[in-house]
Amino acid sequence: MGTVSVRIDEELVEDARTAAKAEFRTVQGQMELWAKVGRAALDNPDLPAPFIAESLMGMAEPREETTPFVPRSPEDSA
């Protein structure tokens, strides 16, 4: 994948730098995540942005590191 240089507001880059540090990402990675979440949110206005972000991060997780989904039976929640 190639890269492209773009001009972005300095305040947005600083916000990304702060968020990236807290999330252990690069600034570029944080900006890319925000862009993907924004695009998916516009395509799916009925879904909350946090759900979209978690879904995208889960999809990017390596398969061998995933935990299989095991539905709970009604007896388990009692």
C-alpha cells in the first residue's frame, strides 16, 4: 500500500497524537482509524460510532489471537 501526503489541520493532528499515545498507535494509524470509522458511520448511520470502531478493530485482529464466541445459555446467567 502506498502513501500520500495530505494537509491536515494542526489541531486535528495534535488530537490524533494524544489519542494515538493513549491507544498505543502511531499518529498515522490513529488518523486512518478515524477515517475508517467516519466512512463506516456515514455508510451506516443507524450504528453507534463506538460499535463501528470496535468492530473494525476486531476485524483487524489476527485470527490466531481471537477468542471464539460461545453463546451463554439462559441457565448461565442465573
